Amino acid sequence: MTRKRQYQSYGFIGLGNMGAPMAANLSRWLDAKRNQPLVVFDAADIVDRTPDTAFPAATASEVARRADIVFLSLPDGAAVTSVTGAIAQAEKRRVSVIIDLSTIGINAAQDVHRRLTDHGIAFVDCPVSGGQIGARNAAITLMWAGSVDILATHRPALAAFAKNIFHVGNRPGQGQALKLLNNFLSATITGATGEALLFGLTHGLDLKIMLDVINVSTGGSNASKEKFVRRVLPETFDSGFDTALMAKDVSLFMESLHSASSADVYAGVTNALWQAFLAAAPESDHMEIYKYIRGLGGKGNS
């Protein structure tokens, strides 16, 4: 008689704009490949975002009791600290590894790592990039800072929702450093592209034609090729990534930059722009930065 192979079980906490599609892809893979439910929980109790093949837990502690490996996709360091604290203190917990997909900053990742180590739980700092489209299409990028052995063990599950999986370092905080510098670049390029296009409008140039030319020229970027074509040109401004999150990431980059005594040439300007935009439009999508910059200009920016 052949014994049925026993697999470690997975949990997922945080079903926000990025978390929900990642959890859905992972849940479908677990159901199809292992006939195993993904255990999920979200503090906001977003019932309509729970994957059909997943088991909805009532608390983070319940996830800790039902799952061996737990993914987190949470908005900030405070949320990750709170949830990991609940997991560490959970009675009869099974979880032995926590893989954090959130962007929480270097110091927070290192602090959570130290706390979880004291409780015998391995922590992997693994922020993601790719936006909602990438999350839905299982095409996101993972920046794994942690054990190579843990990565090798769970690579098949990771591949269920990620296309590009990079081992960027062994220490928690290194994943955060890479994610923050990436988002600083994204924030800078997005703002600068909007400013450049608005300048073109003052000279009677057509927005679509400008994007067509830029996108086959040296000024092209992901911002011009994706964000501005998909979100600004049709005036939907619906990237699914909040201004508050982008401003948080730029602020964390700024803090980390100064802590490392690294050069600050553009960071201060970018941070000032996004903090001002956040103050003016706290509930906005980050692509509405275009409208904010337009409002700073004179006549002709329409």
C-alpha cells in the first residue's frame, strides 16, 4: 500500500489589492496539485476576496494553528509586528516559517526577525513588485532575503503566484532595501514623466503621440509604457496602488538613505512631492499624481 505524501500546509494573511490575487493563485495551485486548502485571514473580513478553494480562518492565531508556512501581505510594519506577535503567542501553533511579502522597511524587518527567532520561527523578508496586474497574472517579482534552503523547499508554491524569484541576500532587511530603492525609482520616474508630458501639452503636443514617441525612445520607462498608457491616457487613474502606500515607501527609502549615510540628490525632492500629494489627496490612487502636478502648473496644462 502506497502511503499518501504529507505536505506542509500554507496560510495567507492579508487579502488587500495585492494579497487577494496572490492568495487566489496559490490557493488554486494547492487545490489542483495537492488537494490542500490554503488557510486565509484578513482583519477587514473581506469575504468576497476569500478564494473559493481556501479555508477562511477567524483570526491570525487560527492560521498559526492550522498552517506550517504563513505568507503575510500587509500594509505596513505596525501591521506585520502585530500579526507576527499574535502568531508567536498562539497556543498550539504549527507555523515554523513566516514569509513576509509586505513592504515594511529595513528596521521593521530586522526587528520582526529578532522577535520571531526568540520564538523559534524562521522569518523571510520577501517583498514583491508587479502591481495588481502582475499579482492577478501570477507574474510578480519576489525579492527573497533569507535561507536558500527554505527558498528551495517552497519554490514550487512561490512559482504559483510569482514569475521572477530572486534570492537577494540572506539577511532580513536586504529584501526591503531592494524594494525601497525600486519604489523610489518608480515614484521618481512616475512624477517626472507626468511633469514632462504636461510640459509637452503647453506646446500643443498630443498626449498619445508624446507617449508613442517616448516609448520607442530613450525617455521610455515602465511608467510611460504601462502606467501612463493604461491609467492616464484613458483618464481612469486606477492602478490599484494607493498614494499612501507610495508615499510610505518613499519616506522609508528616505529614512534608510540617511541612516546609511548614502547620497541624497533626488530623494528629498521625490519625497517632498509625494508627501505633499498625500496631504492634498489622502484617499487617492498614486497615478493621480499626474493631476496633482497639473494643478501646480500654469495655463495650458490640461
